[in-house]
Amino acid sequence: MRIIARMNVGGPAVQVSGLMRGFNRREFDQRLYTGFCGADEADYLNQVAIDVSANRINGLGRRVNLRGDIRALLSLIKTIREFKPHIIHTHTAKAGFLGRIASLLSFQKSIRVHTYHGHLLSGYFGSFKRFLIIIAERSLAVFTQQLLAVGEKVRQDLIDVGIGKKEKFSLMPPGLKLAGLPTKTKSRAFFGLNSHRLQCAYIGRVTQIKRPDRFLDVVSEIKKRQINLDFFIAGDGELLEVCRERIIAENLPVKVLGWQSNIEKVLSAADIVVLTSDNEGTPLSLIQAGMAGLPVVSTNVGSVPEVVLDNTTGLITSLDVQEIADALEKLVSDKALRAQLAIAAHEFTLANFGVQRLVQDHEVLYKKLLSNQAKS
């Protein structure tokens, strides 16, 4: 039984979809339970993973609502008692909270597994909420047989605040698969991008934690330096309109594409990918960039250094706008360096972040947990 709060466009939805598609159906009866996306979010199941079937649970979305959360909890308890799953695997914070409590209250002998897809301890909540989350996660970790983190930095930070013990935690890096890339000429024509200038892509949610304001500060600096580089934003979020207004007001060389379902077309239109976040787990956009053979410039946050090898597959910077701009200028001015980083990124990401590895690692883990349970 796989539970995720909502399948909004983003890393967790991509990972869960890959697992739902890839598991050996002769060995595993795998069922997905999820809530509904908000009005301002794109639903990955409707937009991209239309082949993945899911059971919808009312109240299991993003918003915290006592009545809705209780309704979701009761629905999960009822479902667990009917399904009697050997393993309940929860993904994302809210699903992890409600799903594991439902598992305990159902009185079934299910093995509980939870994945931390990102860094929930900084950037999202105030100090009091953060304290409450840590207390809740510490308590739930006691009743969870296996904890998974998408990166070493995420895992260590959780352990450092007392969430789970090291022996319960395993690494489970993301796993992806890209379809064939269209030609750069066709993709740029489709998006209306200048084919005579290098293009740098911001790919992802346009939300505060991703710091689109810092991205636009970098663009402004690049413009001041008169560097031959254009930018585009492929993503959506609550700050998109604010960004659009600033782009127009300052006449910045940025084209807003909005959210795009065809990531391959987006990647093929780019020459460089930039990430300006304050906080990350293991960013899928950078893995996808590597698989597409694109060098990246990224801030040194979360598990980025596990995805981008500094000066080997990309350039990692501090949060300083000038430093990010310097790294972009370096790539623009050195075609050989761009090509060198691109080749290394392609080889590294394919070897370490393929979807087949993700599926196989999960299947092996589940069999091991079931075997250990049978012996005890």
C-alpha cells in the first residue's frame, strides 16, 4: 500500500509513478492511495502519468484541516483493514503522519516504511511548527520499521535532530528515465526561443523556497554584464505572476513558459540549467538535466553535491548572486568546458539515478523486510 498526500507535479510524484509502473506485478499487488491537488497545482496523474491508477482519499491533500484530516485518517484505517497489506509505504510528510497513525490504529501487522523526499526541517516552517514536526517525526520513527532518505545530507540532518536511528535509515536516491529528446531547433521554435543565443533554464516550482527572486537577480546581473545568455522559466507556482511583472518592468531576457508536461522538450531547448534554491532534497531537475547532457549551475544546498559533482558535471556556488552569475559567465565563455561537463553529467546520472535501479532497490528492500518479519 503506497500512500502520498497528493500527486502534484514534482519529485515525489515522479518517483512514485516510476515505482507504480516498474514493479513486478506477478510478485507484488501494489496499490496507490493519494489525495487531490490544490486549485493552483497541476496534477501529475492527470497531466503526465495517465497510465498510473490511483485510489483517491478525500482530505489527503496539501492543506491541513482538522475535519478533512480526520476523514482521511478514518478512510485509511478502513482501507488498511480491508486490504491487509504486508507493507505500507508512505511518501511526503502529511501522508507519513496520517498513514502511519492509520496503520497503528488498524491493528494490522503491516510493515511501515517512510520516505523523506526532501528537507522538511528548514525553509518551510517557523520555529514552533518545526519543533512540533520534529516531535511528531521522532515519535512516528519509533513505530516505523524502515526510514528512507533521498540523499545523505537529508538523512544526516534528520538523525542529528533525533528523528530515527542510523540503523533504521537507508539511502534511496531518486531514479528517473527520460524519453528521447527532440532536436534543439524544433524545441526552440516550439517555445519561441532565440536560436542564436545560449539558453539557460529555470525548471521547477516558482515558490519561495526555490528563490525565483534570486534567479531574477542573477538574470539582472547577467544583463548588466552584457553576456550572451537568455533565460526561460519552465514551471508554475504562486510567485509566477510576481516574477512575470518584474521581468516586464525591468525588461529582463526571460521567457515564461509556465508548467510544461514534456520535460524532454524543455531540456532540449536549453544549453544550461540553473537552480537558485535556499533548500533542496535531491533535486530531480538537476538529475534530468544531467541525463539530457546539460551542465548545471546550482546553489550548494541539501543533497545537490550528491547529484552535481562540482567542476566535474556542473558548477556549485554559494547563495551569492554574484557568484552564481560568475559561474554562468564562465560556462558561456568556455564552450569546451560546457561540453566536458555535459558528457560527464550524462554518464554520471545515468549510472546512478536510473529508474530501474530505483525499482530494483525497493523490491529488494521489501523482500528483505518481509523475510526479517517472518524470522522474528
